[in-house]
Amino acid sequence: MMREKAKELCAEKVTAFNHCCKETGFLMVFKCRDQNAALKDCLTVHYRDSAFFEECKQEYIKEKLEFQRTGVAAKNRSQKLPTSM
């Protein structure tokens, strides 16, 4: 959960890294080092942020309790249920 949220917060860096990788192909290991380092730095800042950790932790606990209550996972809960007429 933290990884996905951090990627959303670092969307600009993720996009830059993906663009570099698509353009360079097999040489991405060497040519995209700067973009990769910038992405890692951005993600690390969020991973080490205690407020961000607590936010993700509370959301995880909320989802876990909801799953225990309903038996439906969060990713499946967002799907609309068919209604009968």
C-alpha cells in the first residue's frame, strides 16, 4: 500500500523513468541511472515519513477490519454489484 501511494506522489519521477526506459531499450541500465536515482530518492523520502506511514497504516487497518466484517477484499469491493429489476 505504501509503495502504490508513494508512486502516485512521485508520479513525475515515475513517468520520467518509464519514458527513459522505453526510449533506450536494453541500455536503460546505464542511461537511466539519473532518473532511477531520482525516483528512488523520492520514494525513500515518503517511506521514511512517519506521518505517511501512519496514514497508510490506518488505511490498512480500516481495510482489514472491513474485510473481516464483509469477507470481501477491498479491490473487489469497488466493483458494482448487479441490481435486479
